[in-house]
Amino acid sequence: MKSSLRYGTLLLLLLFGACDKWQVKPDLITMQIADHQEDCMGVFQQRCLLVKIDEETNWGYFYSGIDGFTYEEGYEYRLIVRREPVKNPPQDASSIRYILVNIVEKRKI
């Protein structure tokens, strides 16, 4: 009885230890970028891109940058972006890195 209890406890610990719901696995997302930025408040007052990720219908603030992407005001973009975790990010920085894979569309508004 004691050994089955020990094995059961060990199994539960292994299962819970393997599950990290906060961990982001590298993946590709589609990102739509609005033709203008807005003032927003992160760690400090800044200008944020307005984005829709995948099939979202509402615009949201995007506080991070996208490696390899240069934004131009007046254009709306559709991008393919790789999202990957950052190991040991600074305390006030994002734990996710965004890297441009492809500009699918750049449209003058």
C-alpha cells in the first residue's frame, strides 16, 4: 500500500512539474498592424502599435517590437511572425520575442 502511494505521489509530481501553462512554445502567428499608433502606458508613456493577432476582431496595444520589421505610419500590414520565449528576460521586459517571418501585405491607407 505504501509503495503504490509513493508511486502515485511521484507520478503526480512529475505530471505537475511537466505542465507549465505560462510557457510559450515557439509558434507562427498572423498579425495585422493598423495604419497608426496610439499613446499607451507600459513601464513608461510610449506609442504602441495597434494589432490583431490571428482571428481577433478587436485592436489591441502591442508594447513590444518585432525583430526585422520597420513600421511606417499610413500603411496597414499583415505579417507572419514567429513568437518564441525569452529565457531570463529583464524584469521590465517581455518574456516573448517576436520575429518577422514574412510581410504578407503592405497596404497604403
